[in-house]
Amino acid sequence: MIGQLISWGLKNRIIVLLCAAGLIAYGIYAVKNTPVDAIPDLSENQVIIFTEWMGRNPQIIEDQITYPLVSNLQGIPKVKNIRANSMFGMSFVFVIFDDDVDIYWARTRVLERLNYAQRLLPEGIVPTLGPDGTGLGHVYWYTLDAPGYDLGELRALQDWYIRFALQTTEGVSEVASFGGFEKQYQVAIDPLKLNYYGINLMDVSAKIKANNNDVGGRKFEQADIGYIIKGVGYIKDIKEIENITLKTVNSIPVRVKDVATVQMGGELRLGIIDENGEGEKVGGIVVMRYGENAKDVIERLKVKLTEVEKGLPPGVKFKMAYDRSDLIDATIATLKDAVLEEIIVVAIVLFIFLLHVRSALIVVITIPMSVLISFIMMSWFNISSNIMSLAGIALAVGDLVDAGIVMVENALKSLGGESE
């Protein structure tokens, strides 16, 4: 069989050369389109459900949120396992699917069950799906270099401008903010004053919520001109909260400022972010979408960062904290160097022992062609180019030339013997 194949190849050199050219072209295409990452993604095929109910202890979270969700998510097709974690004010449910399940099909099935399970949760509690990324999706970290700015101002800039702008980058699933203070209006109520005026704590909350709203009216026509009437009620500063009326006592209004102190403060923090011992920082973590090419996503992100930086306040700049593209480039460079060095060494050794340039070229050509064929197979089986797969190719290059050396050496001796 092998002899017939060799004989056919010698008789049909044009066809063999055309097939080789086609493999090279297809291999180059596969190299350019195969996803590139630094490390292989071995994380489980999972969908994360996050539910927030601030102020409640883990036991209440477990009984009223985590347990109803887990019990109603049972029975979803192709689910291997369901795990959960109840924390102070937060619940996490991890639905683990089989490895061959499409992640977006899985997210759709989980969302269908959530629509039913939500009716079992406390009023106003809405569970949300986590980003369509994996545990290795953190491809880029950045901080804001802004001397003289307040941490609250930087966090507001990150949450309401930078994060939304970067999320429009193709291949980015989420931009998670970290550090700083999340600004909020804080109403510190005096319970003695509430008792004195006979006001319920929930009434204060309801009054503030009701007064923080715009209401619509109807169209009013005058002199053949139509005017749209609306009531403007959104809170814009602390004084507007202080002047909200809670009740009337003897025709005298009791306002929020009479029973409480209103101030601008920061959300309760469970930790801080420090960079190189230089102090607290504000920044973001860019999470790559599932199955995307990490190198391409980072390149597009850097272009977007340059555009966004033009709209930042004076003195505010981006500072890179972690960039996975450095490791990716180093991994690719290692493979290139290894293949090139092995080609040179094999060519020199073959020429020294065979003293025949054409025979040496036959073996040398098999090295890049074998690498290109490997990338074609990786593309077929959806295997990314990472430090493990590329290292395997680099190690295999030394082995794949053995058979070629033996065949060429025997062919050269046989042809030499026949000529003698």
C-alpha cells in the first residue's frame, strides 16, 4: 500500500504539489483564525445566577433565595450538578452543564426556569445571570491614574462612563469595577424623633421613594400649540431629600430633616484595592466573552481605551495593571523560535551526513507543513492556541523528522547504489 502510494506520488508530481500548496494555504488560514490565548481554559461549562438582597444574613438568604432557586432549577436537561453559596446579602447559584452543551443554549434554558422560580422569591428580588465568560476570562486589568481626585469621583467616573464605553468593545462580556467608594445618599434616622412624631420607619422609606420620581401628564393645547405636561420629581441634591414631607402635625409639616440627618457617603466596603503600596486605586477588570480570541479582544480593547481616554477629565489616565497579551506574544514567539531553530539544526545535520541539498530540503519542508496541518486539526476540533498546545507542537517537531530522515537516507542510498 505504501509502495503504491509512493509510486503514484512520483508519477503525479503536479497533483502532489497542488495538494501541498492547498494544505499550506489552508494551514495559514487556520493559523490566523484559531483563537489564541496564554493558557488553556479548563473551567467548567457553567451558568452563574446572582441574587442580591442587601442587609440579610446568610441563613435568610439560604432559606428564602438560594433554596427556592436550586430546587426549581433541578431537571434542566444536560445538567451535571448544581452548586450554591449563600453570603451576607448575596446568593450565588452555579449550574454546571455537560461539556458538549452550547453555553448560550444553557443560558436560555436557565433563564426559562428563572422566570418561573422568581415568583417564589421575596417581593422585589430579581435574580440575574452572570456574564457569559469563564474563570479565565479576565484578560485585562486597568487602574485610573488621577492625582488629586477623590476616590468617590473616580468610582463614579468608572461606573457611569468608562465601564459603559468599554462594554461596547467586540468580544467583551463585562467590565467589573473595583476600588473607591460608591456614592449614595444616606439618611441617618433618629428613632427617638420618629417615636415623638409617631412616624413609622417604613413610612419614611416609602415617602422618599415616592418623591423620587417623574410623573407624566397629558398634552395641553393653547394658541394652536401643544405642550406636554409632566411632573419633575427626581432627587438631585441633599436639600431635596431633607425637605420631603413625612406627615402634618397641627398644620405644620414634618420633614425628613426633622427626624434624620441626610448626607452623601459611600457604600459599605468589604475590602480595598492597593497598587504597589502606593495607596488605594480605582479601576476595572475586563472579562472576555466565551469562546473569543483573547489576543484580538485585547487589541480591540486597547484601541477603545485610547478613544475613551480622550473624554476623561484633565489629569486622568489609564494605567495597565495586567495584560494577558504579553504572555500570549511570549508563547507564540517561543514556538516560532523553536520551529526555526529545529529547522536550521535539522538542515545542517542532514547536509553534513548526506551531503545532498535536495534530500535535506525534503525533510526540512515537512516541519512547517506538519505544524500547519496541526493548526488545521486544532481548528476542526475547536482547540485554542495556548501554551500547552503550542508546547506540544514544539516538542513534536523533533520527533516528526525522524521518519523523514530514515526514508530520505534509504532512498538516497538506493538511488546511489542503482547509479553505481
